[in-house]
Amino acid sequence: MTRKAQIGRAGGGSMHDRGQYLTLQQAAERYPVFSSRFLRRLVQERRIAFSRVGRSVVLAEEDIEEYLESNRVEPPRWNAAS
């Protein structure tokens, strides 16, 4: 098995204890809110953390979750006593 194939494998070794790494295509399949094209744009604009493995770009699941959380919009809290 090649190193590239091992990166996306469930239960594979972690890089720097960051959890499982996914290719852009795998991330788009696992997180349907993202397309691979949008993920490429996030990487190009440096708006999401990523790693390079040779010429390939991989994303840690933890970084994807962190991106989603950092872009979370909370609803306004209405004060009923006013």
C-alpha cells in the first residue's frame, strides 16, 4: 500500500496526533456541505489549515471541524423582559 493510500485509511497512523487526514475529494465526500472545488479554494486562500504530502494536499478532520466551528453563526438572543 502506498503512503498516499494510507493517509486516508481509517485507523491509519496519525501525523502529529492530528487524527485522520483526508484528501480534498475524501473530505468533500465525508462533509457534503463542501465541494472539492470549494475546499481547493479554501486551501489556495489559506483559510483552512492543510498539509502537503508530495504534491497532494490533505486536510485533518480536526481542522475541518475547527473551520466549521469558527464559521458558526449563533442566533441573536432576544430579551423577553423588555
